[in-house]
Amino acid sequence: MYQLRGGRQPDVSALAHVLAHRGTEVTEPLLFAASGGIGASYHLSEFTHDGSKPLTLGFRAHPREPLAWIRSTVERLKLEADIETTGRAKAAAKKLGAALDSGEPVIVLPDRYTAGYWHLPPSADGAGGHFVVAYREDGKVLVDDRNLEPIEVERAVLDRARARIGADKNVTVLVRSGEFGDLADAVRRGLRECVKQKPDWAKWAKLLTDRKAGKGWPAVFKDRRGLVGALLSVAEGVDPSGPAGGHLRDLFADAIDEAAELLDLPVLAEQSARWREIGQCWLDLGDLALSGENTEFAWLRELSRTMANGVRTGEDVTESAAELARMRAHYDAEAPFTAEEASRLFTDMAIRLTDIHHAESESIIALSEALN
């Protein structure tokens, strides 16, 4: 019987849980390392259905390419797995149904908004999602998204959510066996792939204060409308309780510690403390973006966490979702910041983000040297 186990990062957890179902236990940190570890991406949406301007942050490898992420991870681990994507929704639905009928858990990629259980605002419609496991169909499909109590999704809703993902429509991943190749080799290759990248937070830091760029925050938020929603997106994006697992630098630190032991490379373990410090810097940035010193902003963040925790525990968060939507819409329209206050906030955020960029860049170099 398929077992719900919780988890930290959704994509890694989905693969780890299916492997465990197949009889192979791999820790989430080691699997995270084998998958390529951390990444960095920033995207601000300006033209949404409801006029809001949500921010999407990516913190794992291939942050905007889920299909590339799962394929490269499967390749490094030498897993026996079928990975398919198709624009033919009916064929994808038939394949999912056949697998579930035979008792096979399937890794799928639904749009978070369309799937429904995260209670996201309309601005998130079509914005993407993360891998989850569909593990049983009994009238409705039971989904594993790091939850500890069952999540039920109507089959038609799940089919629509899978088809709503832009380029990677109707992804189906069937892991045929829990057996894989050399874990140490996969971890080593994943970490070496990780250190090839360059953290790209400097671009975002520049846009926070650039008054000439059309994508600069002073221009995008000239009238401050939509600003609170964007700042809430920052706070949610870095928070480990958020839909994508937060900044992931703490998970990466754990991955480095476990990799050091697996690879018999003690010098590697010296790098983990710095990544935990960087993780705290991300949390501090989230606190700066939407300060808890403001009572109503603190309530916004509490409602957001209540909804995230509800996904994991199975609690009914319908009222919290409605209240969060009401408050978000109110503050996006009312612009609670003066121009001077917004400018100071953007400057302070840019300074913090620049510090994070430098810290991550230096730590990637140090990690690369430790691996060599």
C-alpha cells in the first residue's frame, strides 16, 4: 500500500516516495543532490487576469524546466522509468487511468491553481506547478503532495490541471523499478552540475531600484498597486511551508552533509554551515518584504501559512483562503505604501539581495573547489 510521508521539496519528495513504494529508501537530501541541487530564477507577472503582479521564484536546479529536471535526475540515477509528455489530453488521461487501475503510482505535473487544493488566486492560473504522485483512484484521485492526510482531486480536474502546464503538458512518469545505479556517482554528478551554474539574483536586485527599465520595480509599481501581492509572493516563495518548499538552502546544506559522508569527502561538510546561513538570509528577506511589525501584513502571512499547513494536515482552510483572497485584493488596490516608503523598501531589498547573490556566488565557488 502506498504510504504518505510528508517531505520538503515537492519534486524530490515525489520521486523519493515512489522509490520507497518500490522498496528503495533514499533520503530526500541525497536525492536533491543527485537531481542537481539548488537553482535560481525570478519572474514577475505584470499582465494577470485580476490585475495583480505575482512573483515566482525558483530555487531548485532547472527551476523553469520541470521535464528537464526529472529527465536529468532519472538519467543520473540510471532509473528504469518511462517519461512521456503529450498534447493529447485524452491519451494522457487513459494512460494515467490504466496505471492507477493496476495499482501503479504515477508522477504527474498539474497546474497548482487548476488542481485547486492550494486555493491559489486567479493570477496563478496557468503559472505552473510541481510534480506530485497520483497513487490511487477511488471515485476521485488521491494525490501525494507531501501531505500526511489524503488529498482528493476530481479526475476531470486533475486532467485539466495536467493539460494546463505550458510546454510540458500531460507529463506522465512511471518508475518501473526501485533499482538504480551508483548513488555516489549520481550525487557527485549532480553536485558538479550544480556548481556550473551562476546564481542570477543580481538581475532582480538591479530591477528593484532601476528607474529607467520598463521591468524595474519603480516603473512596474509606480502607483504601488499590486505591490502587497508581489511582496507576499516573495514571503511565500522563500518560506519552507510554501508550495514549492521555500528557499531550499537548508535542504541543500543537509544534502552536502550527507554527500560528504557518502563520498568520503570530509572537506565537503565544511560547506554546509554557510548554506544554512544563506537560508536564514532568504528568510530575513521574506520578513523584510512583508514585515510582521505591520499587524495586517502579519495576518496575511499567517493566513498563507495556515493554507499551506492545511494541505499537509487535511484541515479545511476554505475560510482562510477566502479571507486571504479578500485581503490581498484589498491591499493590491488600496496601495498602503507611499512612494517614499516603497522606494526605501526596494532599496533595502536590493541591498539584502545583492548580499545573498555574493554569498551564493562565493559559496558555489568554494563548493566546486571542495568537489575537486
